[in-house]
Amino acid sequence: MIEAPSPAAETALALPRGQALWHGLRANPLLVAGGLTAVLIIVVALFAPLLAPFPGDAGTATHPFLVLRPPSTRHLFGTDQVGRDVLSRVLYGARISPLVAVIVLLIACVVGIPLGIAAGYFGGWVDEVIMRVTDIFLAFPSLLLALALAAVLPASLTSLTIAIAATWWPWYTRLIRGQAASVSGRAYIDSCRVLGIRPWRIILRHVLPNSVTPLTVQVSLDVGGVILTASALSFLGLGAQDPTPDWGLMVAEGQNYFTTDWWVVTFPGIAILVTAFAFNLLGDGLRDLLDPKRSLLP
Amino acid sequence: MKPHRAGLLASGSALLVLLAACGGSSHPASQKQSGNQVFTYDTSAPVMVDGWDPATEYSDGILAMSNMYETLTRYDAATHTIKPQLATSWSSSANGLSWTFHLRHGVHFHTGRLMTAQAAAAAILRTQKMGGGAGYVWDAVKTISAPSPDTMVFHLKYASPLDLEASASYSAYIYDTQAAGGGSLTKWLNTPHDAGTGPYTLQTWNKGQEFEVILKAFPGYWGGWSGAHYKKVVYRVVPQDTTAAQLLRSGQVDFVEQISPALWKSFQGQAGIHTMSVPSFQNLLSQLNARTLTLPVRQAISYGINYPGIVAALQGAAVTPSGLVPAGLPGHFTNLPNYHYDPAKADQLLHQAGYGPGKKTLNLTLTYTQGDSNEQVVVTLLKSSLAKLNINLSTQSLAWPTQWAKAKSASASSHQSIFLEYWWPDYADPYTWFTNLLQTEKSPYFNLSYYSSSALDKQINQVESLLATNRPAGVQLYRTMQAEVLQQAPLDVLYNVNYQYAMRTSFTGFQPDPAYANVVFAYNLRPTGS
């Protein structure tokens, strides 16, 4: 059955790109909400030294005579088990988790895209070797693999980032490989080959640009996932170490106090929730916006 | 060892929390409340981590072993006296070189064999020969004779307070050395079995599981079973403080050994739960690597620690120390030349060594035991106060066996700068702080400061003998030794521990005794049925 194009789509197709984007955003308020929250988190991360009432508390400062004070006008989020201002640490934490997510996804892209493109474009034994290695990584639950890697590395943010990145790239390789294989079979690619254009030029000029759109959506969706994974590993003591104001670590260190001094874990927990949720909304929205079947963009 | 009152991986804790949340236990012990015959002791770390041999066990096994095995005497911290146990009376010669113990009649080992003077002597001589755990408590013993089945005579190499040493919480147990027949007793014990005379005997050991050790009443116990007694004792391993607190609230455990000060306070005034805070003989030590840290640096670190801050942050679980020896033990003095928090003095000493603010950063490593929330707080505070002195403290939390193995490794390069551990005495005496922690060792074992002083070694070798023959002089020597240790700063006492117990009101009879760290003598408890 051939579906008749919807009137909305027809209108959008007729609109200039700027207006279509505006229509797209208006049609997806959750994307706007996610985007604005993500921007807010980035702003908080950038201006944490100015926003935090006690910037030193995000570092090595402690106040042992002020431990576990409930929220008050002086300490809006209360103080933790060594007297540090929880608000200041939560604000500075915005510099940790999103940054870890960005680095992890960057590494995953840097490793995953070339391998996926090579596998999809060249096929044959190159495809076999790359995809079997990928399959080995994918055979393990990613959190379990990240946990095992983080456990053998010295506990630090760097180790945490490496451990998560090592489990993330195979997904991107697989995704890109499918796209690249599909693009490589198209007639215009065959034409390029017949004309004697070098493979790397075909890949860079034609295969790569036509394969990365789904990855863009996937990366935006994965930011929240990486933040949650990083928080989980820090919670297990395998990531950032005190006094780094990592949200997962703050929840881990405060777990013994959550029934008596709720604020120690609640606020960093909310920060994780809000950040992961915001980036998930952003990813969902971008998917809708960039999906040719659903998008209003020309 | 010993220094360990907590210590599971945080990951393990989280998984246990998750598993606990996912479903209830199907273990029979979890249904024990109906019969009111089972006493459940909640501990944050596995109990039997150091084997089942009563001669060498030197860790948290004391919690269970003290209910399976008995010693000749038992120390009573409330009255500072030594009470009869397997020995009903004893006396020593005027020169302290000969001790006679009269044994209780009709005591049987769990193997069925009658405990006689010969059997008791065999146990002590085996423990002494093996030399593991706290076997040094029998170091003074030259020979033991048994002139009658219920009389033991000890002949000593040098004067020593044998009645006190015989009350030790480690390596002083009397057990049946014939339990394995012709086979290896150690192997038989580690199967595991027990060969003690105590009120309880081993029923089950579930290694690595939550309901780790289950003891059952020994019907032939010499004290008898008339009156109200618990018939079973369960040691339940719950690493997470919050989970332990919930189990206590819901009546699934009767006694919680260790809990964060905040949670402990939350139980105060709560119906059905009784809280108790008692001074202990336990302290938290930071052992400073004397091989790599020079004297001014060690002293600077000692001045750079915010001791009042640590005590304040631990909210009642910690007491300001004075010297190495906690209050209640001979050799405790309140007027020793202790270190106090003095950043200016620390700064001055560091400058002498070429470090300090504005100079080269001093990078140090510290290891501590995983899973102890109080240690975690202390480490954060240490890091904070030393950072002000331009000392960068890199900390590593490790499971106790790993922490210890790393510290006593033959490779000095793997040794830490600061080793954090709890210490408590093997019997009510300060000797262990000196002989175990500070006496020269060829290969590191517990002297994890790697400290060596021939003068101190000599004093350590004299002190117990002096204490037995001339108590005031012995006590004074302990003062001199502590002054030297404070001056040389191979270790810092960060605080003395206050035991904060929380328990159900469904029993009476619990008498905490710091000489037996965190032990509940279950036979003395009286279940009330409430």
C-alpha cells in the first residue's frame, strides 16, 4: 500500500530549513526541555566556581565540626559526613559526569567509526575479523565488562573513562558497519570505484557522511546512559576518589546516612537523575528531528 | 592479624543490598524469631577469615570462638580482676617463676574427651610450638607439669603475669589435641570442626554467605542448660550499616556490632531497642613508614593531623587518645607528650625537610580497610588536613588481606607511606602495641611502620617481666616507652574507639568487656521472650 503524504509533511517540505526547524522544535516540547536542561547543566559546569557558595568544599576542604547539618539558609543542601557543603559539591559535580560522558563517547566514536566503516566498506575478511572481535566484546553485558575492567585498573576517573569506553565502541562499530555496508552497495559508490577513485577518498567523501546520521542520534541518546554507568561504577568505589565531587561517589559515601541524614545522598542522586533524563529527552528529540520518516526538516 | 572490624568490598555490599531488596532469605535462621531460641549477631565482615585452629586464629573469629572455646581464666574489665574459667583457682610463687592452676572438675571437650591437666597442657604446648596468632602469650612458659588430673604447674623462663595471659582472647584456648586421632589436627579443625569446652559447638559454616556461622548448644557443657539460654547462635554478615539497622528494627537480628554513629543515635529511645556506648581497648592507628619518611616528616605529619576534628566528626564513636595505651589498661597516662593539631609546627618541620607550602609537594600513599565508614571519614579528614601542608595523600581502600599482604610484601617499593588499622590487645595489657607493632622485625608482619630501635626492643623485652615482679616499675617503663614512641613518631593514635552497640531488648545479661573486643558471650544472655 502506498501511503499518501500527510498535509503537515507537505507543508514542512515546502518550508525553508529555519522555519522547519522551528516547527520541529514546537512539535517536540520534550526536546526543548531536555535541550534547555542540558544547556543549564553545561552553564552550571562552566560557572561552578561562581555559583558554588563554598568552592573549597569541592576540593580538599573539610569542616569536621559541621558534619551532617540539615539544609538551612547557609547550606541549602546541608553538609556531608565531613562537613562539606553538599550544594557546592553537587554544582562542581556537573563538571565531572557530563565530561566523563563526552570523553567516553568521543573515544567510542574515534575507535568505533573507523572500524565500522572499514568493515562495512571492505567486507570480506576485514569485516569478519572486525565483527568477530566486536562480537566478543558484545557477548559480555557492558556494565559487567566495565566493572571488571575498572576493578583491575587503579580507581580513578581516568580508569573509569577507559573502562566504559572499552565497552561502548563495539556498539558504534556495529551500527556504522551496517550503514556503511548499505551505502557501499549503492550505484554511485560503484561508479566512484569504476572511475578509479581511491578507497579512502570514497570513504571520506561519500560513505562516512552518509553513514553517521544514525550515530549522531545514538550518541545523544547515550550521554545519559554513560552518566548512569559512570555513577554506578563510582558508587561501587571503582571510579572517582574522594575528594572529587563525583555524584556517584557522593551517593556511595552517603549511603550509610540515607535513613538518618537524607540530604547527603538525595541531592547528588537528583543531579544524576536530572542529567540523565535531560540527555535522554534530548536524544529522543534529536532522533525524531533527524529521522527522515518523521522529521519536519527538509 | 587482627586489625579488622569491617572490610568487605563496597561492591559486595551494594550487591548484597540489592539481593536483600530483591527477596527474603530462605535460610531457617531467618525464621528464628518464632522460637526465641536463636541469638543472631550482626557483623559487618565475615567472621572466620583466619582459619579454625584455636592456636593460630587471629582475627574476627574471636566472635565465634569465644563461644566454642574457653580459657583457664577470664578478665573482668568492670572490676579489673581475673575470674575463674576452666581454672577455679591459681597461685604463683614469690618470684613469679612458678604458677599452679587448679582445674574445674567434670569438664568435657566437644569431642567427648575429659579435660584434664595433661590435655590442657598439651593444648598450650601445641599453641606455643606453633607460634601463630597470639601464641607469644605463652612465651614465658618453659615447662608444664601435671601432678594430678586437675592441677597444672607452669615453670616459667622469666616472671610473667600468667593468670592474665591465660585470659587472652586469642591463642589461650584449651582444646582437645587428640581430636583428629592420628591425623593432622590443623587439617581436621579447618574442615571445619571444633574441639573446645565452651557452651556452643559448631553446627554449620557457610563460607562467604550471609548466615556465615551457626553454633548450637553443647549438651554436655559443664555449666549446664537450666534456666533460659539461647540454644543457637547465628553470625550474620551484613556489610551495609543501613541494612543492619533495618534488620535490627524488624527483629531479624538481635545485636549489631558496628553501625555508623548517625544510625546508632537513631536507635536511642526507640521501643524494643537498647543502645550502649562503651569505652574500648581499641584504637585506630596510622603507621608511618619509618624507612621512607624521615623523623621531621613523621613528626610534621603527627602535628598536621586534626585530632579534635576526627573525634568531632565521628560523633561519639571516637575518644581523644593519650599515648598508645587506652584508658583502663596499665600504662595509660593522661599527661604524656602527645601530639596536638599544630599546622604551624608541622609547616616548620616540613620546611626543614624541604617540603611544605611553597616548597616541593610531598606525595604520600595511604592504605586503609574497605567497608568501614568511620575509616572512610578519617581518611577524608587526613587528606584534607595534610593538603594544607602541601602533602598530597593518595589513598587506597583495600580488602584487609590485600592491604596487609601489600604492607608486609618483601618488595619495599610496594609499601605504603601510611598504613591505617585498628588495634586492640590480646589480653588486658598494653604489651601487644609494643611487641607486635614496634619491635624490630626481620620480615614485616605487624610492624608496618618498619620501625627499628634497639633501645625500644630492649625495653619491650624487659617490660612484662618487670610488670609481674615490680608493677609500679613496669608501668613506669610503659610510660618511658610511650614517650620515646611519641618522640620518634613511627605511628599515630588517631582516636580510641567507643563501641556503640545496638541490640533488641528481647534478652538481658550482656556485659561488654573491652578485653574481648565485640564478643558477646551468648551463654550469659537470658532471652526474655519479649
